[in-house]
Amino acid sequence: MRLLLPSLALAAGGASAASSSSSSSVSWCSNSTASAVLTNCGDVCTTGDPCVQYTSSSSCSEASRNDCVRHSSSCTYQCLDAYNSVAKKFTVFVKDPSSSDTWTSSASGSSAAAFPSAEIDTVNGMEYAEATRNIQITGFDDTNVQKGSLKSVTFDEDTFSTATVLEQLILTNLDLGSLPTGFLPTTISLLTMENCNLASLPAQLGNLANKNLVTLNLNKNTMTSITDSDSSVTEALQGLTTLNLTDNSIATFEVSLPSVTTLDLSDNKLTEFPSVIFNMTDLNVLNIAGNSISSLTVTSAQYSFLRKLSSESTLSISTSACSSGTATDVLDSVVCVSDDAASSSSDDSSSSSTLVIVVVVLAVVVVLGVAGFFFYRRKMKNRGFFLSNTPDMVGVATPPSAHNTPARNRAGSRGRASSQQRPPTVGGRTPRSSIPNALLAGFSDHGKKMSDAQPRRSSVQSTLPVGANGRRSRSSIISSNVAQIPSDELNYTRKIAKGAFGEVWLALYGKDLVAVKKLITVEGTSVQDFVSELNLLASLSHRCILTLIGACWDDELTDIQIVMEYMDSGDLLSVLRKNPPSVLTWENGKASYCVQVCEAVYYLHSLQPALIHRDIKSRNILVDSQKGAKLSDFGESRERTVARTMTAGVGTARWVAPEIILGEDYSELADIYSLGVLLTEMDTHQIPYQTLGLEESMIVQQVAVGKLRPKVSDTCPEIIRRLTHECLQYDPSLRPSAARVLQTLMASPLVRRPSVSLADD
């Protein structure tokens, strides 16, 4: 999920309004021409609660357990109670209220207030609580409504103007084909307009000139073309990182959005692969399935672009024959790879222009560089020395002699293979000569992340060892607990996995098979994150956590490889897919795997401070025919301290706890929720919600408010069913600790040594 995904808005809470009010309290009540209006009802409702005014008392229904209060013959009002007391979230469902509309706050079945729902046709005069950050208005009470089923609601231009710190706006199943000019708040970072009868990108997006918007979901609409025709809209979308346009009628996609990392164009009417996608240099996940693209011919550079996409990407292109070039597999598809200029003739003009610009820019840079060098050299010559004792250089030590250079090799020589397959260099190119100094600022001596404040340059430099050439070693950020292995002592055999930023290779180290995780992208904070994971692994020691053997690196950290123990059965997801429940049962394997995973989680949570894994799922559990199951992939882990605010959604969305989706404070109990999802996955041998046919955004929204959670099968053992129920409690405080989960499993008769023979690759 690293696709980010929406935090579902909940309603601000309070009790129902009293059944009577003074006339002064309802001075707002007027003869509205609309039969029902969602608006502000002064002080008769709890601040922040939705309120509905009716012109006829007969229009007001108390089926939803919200009292109808008659003020006059022409005005009846109703305070819609919220079903969550979090004031920063506000929701209302546009539907006929029903007596069955109740919100269950937890899996224990305790029922809270009714859904805030009413059959409204106008929204105006709204006043929101000062802290309101998330607003959702949904037609019907089910977010999974058939495309084209819409509720007609009229909004005024100031509908959201009082929500001054609004971050997320979610509108679904509403007819928004015509909107006021200033309808969208300029503060939002996430906007969902799903199944809203949009025929094109809303012109109102052009008002978001501050480029705050990073996530835009416009799925299930009727758009046919996405272009740069409205420059103000295009400009407002330049900060986008996630764009979801699935299930429209798009035949043309020509908008330039260089910052997008996740793009979903699935289930549209594209007949050709949009060439503009190759300009999205940060793109990581692309879904273009469900279109009519029968073939694709790419250059070598474009092929490399596609190869670097995450394995979560889907192209669904199967080129049957190549008139030029070579048919080559990439992701789930086959494309033609050719360097023939004719294959990209449509791009010749723009490519030539780009080349001219690049050449001119490079020439200017070279000229300025040469001029600057001579100016600097003359200035230094006139001053008579090269280094001075100026404040900027305080703390920079004089380079020592060569014999003082610290040795880094701690692994003994095992001999070098005469011929071996080696993994490619970074990005298929020669690695960069150096890593920016700023990259080092996020580490302490033990590889733990420091505060967000950037240390002064002198303090960073003075902590790094100085080599014989006078340059400071960037490899000092690697923990001293990590054994350095010369790369020529690894005999690489084959690639066994690939992700967005790294690859995993099977290699021979001496006489032992090992798994080597290699970073293939050194952009952004990827090196920093990779080293953080390495240092964290070096600090952990438990038989149910994947063992770190050592690492390979150079002084500049341009080529880092993590060497780990090899697990011969692959990840648990693959094991579950290859072995049906009738073969891999709870008694002959799965219960034991659960115990081992729980042991690992219990160990992490017992550390001081506790370590939260944050990404527990079957893909991150490795299985071995002899060693059983081990927890791996600590790239998302972080320590839990009182001082640290635990925010920002991480991990794969279907396994993530509601509190993380909502961006709220969370603890190690978020791992317990993920553990509960894992139990359902191990029981059914299916990924969560696989059979529901819901889109990812809808799953996330319903999980966030507790309306959806994965289920176990009818044949699930009672002990697993009960544990799953407890782990998936919506309220984190009701979930069991890792210690209690482990204790329950250990006492179960299901647990014994696995005896099943797992299917081979």
C-alpha cells in the first residue's frame, strides 16, 4: 500500500437534542423550500452534530432513533447523533433511516448510537467543530453501491468553508455533475469523489493552487478523457502521489503528473499504453488491467522503467507477435523491446527538443563550473592557504596518515569463485560515486533514527572516521554488530524475489545457502531505510526471527547487501497457495507456524522500548521444512516510546489496524490486529476479503469504521475462531496481548511438530 490510502471520516459525537427548546434557540428555523436540509441548528444540538430541518413533520423519521422535534407547523428538526465521539471526524449517510441502522463499536456487540442518516436533498449553512479534519457524505448506507446509483443532493458554495483545517473529504454515490465554483476546500490533502457522475476532472480542482492534494480517488465515474486542457487543474495536481481513476470510460490519458507514485487506470477504454506514464519518474505501482491494450512495443529505457515497477503492478498486456524487437516478459505481461527509432516515432519531436535542452543545460553547467573553479582557485591562492580556522570548519579534524585507517573486514577469506552470476549494479547502472552527507544525519551511532532536527554539518562530519585519503567513511553508520562479508565470497545462483526497491538472491556462502537482499535503488531515503533495517536486524536475536548473517558494503554505501539465512519453502503466502487446507491443516503445521510467529511478536513487544513490527502478513513470514516459520521484513518497524507519537499509515492495507488507517495514535496492539487478519488468512488460504469483490479503497474505508473485518471458514477450529475474534476487536484496548495469544495457542491440542510435506516450487 508502502499503496497511502483514505482515513474514513467518522461523526462527531454527542447525545440527542432535547425534545423541546426555547424559540430563541431555534431562531434559525425558517420556511425552507427544500423538504429536508442538512444544516446547522444553532445550540439545540451538540456542537458538531449534523442537523436536519424539515418543512413537514411527516418527513422526519425516528426509525434511526433520533428524536424529531417540532418547532412550528413549518419547521421540524432532528439532531443526528454521532456514532463516535471523535470531534475531528464528521459523517452523514444520505438515505432513508431504518431501525436497523446501528453502529457496533466493537466485536463484542455493544451497540452505540444510530447511524447519522436522513433523506436530505440540500446541504447548506454548515458549521463544523474547530478540530474537524475528516468529512464524509455518502449516498445510501453501503459504500459498495452499483455504479450509476446516485443520490441527488444540492450543495452550496460554503458547504465546507467552516472546516478550516479539513484534510480529507470523501463524497460517494452522490450526483455531483454540477458543483459551485468554490466547492472544494483548499486545505484538503485527500479527495474522494467516487460514483459521483463526473464526466471530466472537476474544474473546482483548479482552486487548489497550493498543491496540498496528494491523494485523488475519482473511480466509478463517466470520464472519457484526462488531458492538460485545463492548466489550472493540471497545476493543482502537481503534488499528487496517488491517483485512482478505475472504472471510468477513459480512452485518452495525456496529463503530466511527475510526482505520482501510484496510478490506477484499470477497467477503462484505453486501446494504447499512455506514453506519458514513462515520464512519471517516481511511479512505483501501476494498474492498467481491464483495458483493450493488445500489444506494447517499448525501447530498452522504457522496458527498464517497467521492470522497476513494484510487483503489485498489473499491466495485463500479452503481445502475441513482435514485428520488430524481442518479445520479453515484464511483470504479468509480454512486451516487445526494440531500440528502433520507428517504434517511438510519435515521440521524435519531443525527444529531440528534450535532447537539445539537456545539451544546452549541460554546456551551461560545465562553463559555470570551470569559471567557478578558476575563481575559487585564484581566491585561495591570493589568501595563501587552503583551509582556515573559520567557524564553518570547526570540528573537522586533520586527515590522519594512512596507517591510522581503521580496517573494516571482519570476515575471514573463503576463496573467490572463478565464475559466478552477480546481481546487477544499482538500477542497472554504475553506482553513484557518493551518498549525500544529509543522508547521514538521520542516524545515531547505533543506527537508530534520531530526531527530525538536522544536526550541524560540523557535528556530523566530526563523528565519521577518516580514511587514508582524507575522506570520511559513510559506512560508519552501519552498526558494529554487523559482520562485514567480502562480496566476492558470495556465489550468486538465482534471483528469488524482487520488489520496488530491492531484490533477493539465492547465494552460496562457503558451504551454506544464504538469501542476499540487495538494494537496487538509491533514491530518496532508500539507503537510509535499508541501513536502518540492517542495524535493527543486528540488534535482534530470537529463533523465530530471520537470522542476520552479515552484510556487504563499500565505504560510500553505493552497494549494500544484507546476507540472511535461507528458508527453503519461501514465504507463507506461497505455502498457503500451493497447499490446500486439506493438505496443510492446523494440526500438521499451521498451528505450529502460528506459535512461532507469536513467539517472535511477543519477543518484539517485550523489548524496552517495545518494537512494533507494523507489517505482519503472510508475505513477511518465511517457512522452512526443518526450521518452521520465522518473522522477517523489518523495514516498517519502529520502537514504541511514550514520547513518540505513533502516526502515519504503513504496511499493506488489508492487514492494517483501523487506528493506523485513521492516522490516530497506536501501540503494539496494532500488531495484534494484523495477527488476527493473518489467522483468517491461514485458515482460509486466501488473502483477506478476496471473495468480496470490493475495491481496495472501499475495503479500507469500511475497515476503518469497523463495518468490515475478515472471516474464518466454517471448519475453523474453535480456539482459532475465538482468538481471531479477540485479535480483531475494533477497540485496541479489548485486544489480547501477544503473551496471552501465545499462551492460548501453546495450551491448544492443535500444536505439534509439522509433519506435512509442503509442495515444492
